[in-house]
Amino acid sequence: MIQKYKKSDHHIRAVIYDFDGTFYYARRLRIWLLIKLIKSAISSPIQTYRALRIIQTYRNILEEIRYDEKVLSSTVEEHIHMKLTARKLKSTIDTVEPIITEWMEKQASNMIPHCIRKKTLQFIQRMHESQIKQGIYSDYPAIEKLKSIQMANHFHAVVWSGEQSVLSYKPSPKGFLKTAELLDCPPDEILYIGDRAEVDGQGAHQAGMHFTHVKKLTASIIALAKSDPQLCLNQLAGLAE
């Protein structure tokens, strides 16, 4: 049973990251994907148009169900994201899933190294060298994307919202708490880093974690992470005096 904790003034002992938008610049990736789709439209205009509709609908559906009280208060149906996308487009999962897998996982993974947030990777490396536990909790699968930047071995836990043990989307605290459980660390000793305060921040706070925006990973923070990682984490979490 996953347990909720109240915040204390404990030191930060682990870091959990959002992936999409936190490891890379999301706008750059969307531009890369759009360029690739436009190129594919030259030879396959109908298939490309269909792919664009599916990708856009899939993204929109997630934002719709993210704040659905039924989704946040109870376990959602497995593959609900795919099923709702297919239903809205009057299609089938067998049609939708291969396109989502191809463009939002495989093609995105290939392009992420071109759009990377270098300071995020530098910070992760500093934490890894200091033997700070690290995890990822994302609304989308992250394993293949992690492999594309060769950092999978830096994380003790990788969780996404659609897996059987979560089946709930941010800002629901369920996935945050599951990741904390896998890290064997109480939430009040965890710092969550993301790019959307209204989603990542809200979910982290509901789970009893500390939150900081990825933009706060500045050059001075990276330097502090090398010289004094514990002070750096406490400062990011607002615990340092």
C-alpha cells in the first residue's frame, strides 16, 4: 500500500525527474517532428495526414483526462489514453498504437539528442557521481528515450503513468508515490524536477515532495552540485538557510 507523507525539514536524499520537456526542449522536438512529417507527406500525403490527426488527438486527450475527477480519484482503465483517441477518431487501437509508437517514441527518441537540455544532464551526472538516488516519473514511456541519450544506468526507478502499477496521470500523486516507493525513500526527502508547475509541481506537492522548475538548473547550481551536492539539493528544495 502506497502511503502519503507530510513534509518535514529533512535533507533531500533522492531526485525524481519528469522526462518530456525536462530532459529536452519540447518546442525544438516538435519542430523536428513536424519537419520529418512534412518530408514524409511528399511521398505519402494521406498516411501523413492520418498520423498528424492521431498524434494531435492523442496529446489533446491526455490534457482532457488529466483533470477529469474520475481519473484522478480512481484507477483508470488500462490503455484508456489509446482507447479514447481511437474512439474520438472513430478508429481502432490497432490503427492508433503503431503510429503513436513510431512518432512519439521511436522518432522522438532519435531526435531527443538534438534537443537536449545540457544542464539537466550535467545535474544528473553530478547526482550520479554523488550516489544520490534518482528516478523518473513521466506521463509517457521513457525507457527508449533514456537509451537514446545513454543514461538509463543513472536511474534506480523509471515509472510512467500508463503502466499497470499507476494507471493515473499527473497531477494525481499516485505515480509520484509509486516512484518514491521504488526508490525506498519517503516523499518529504525527495525533490521532483519538472517543466510544468501546474502539473509536475501540483502532483509533487500533493505527494508530499518538494518541487523545482528545470529552469532553476543554472550554471551556478551545476557548480554547487559538484562542490556540495547536499547543499545544492536542499537549496533547490527551499530547505537551505
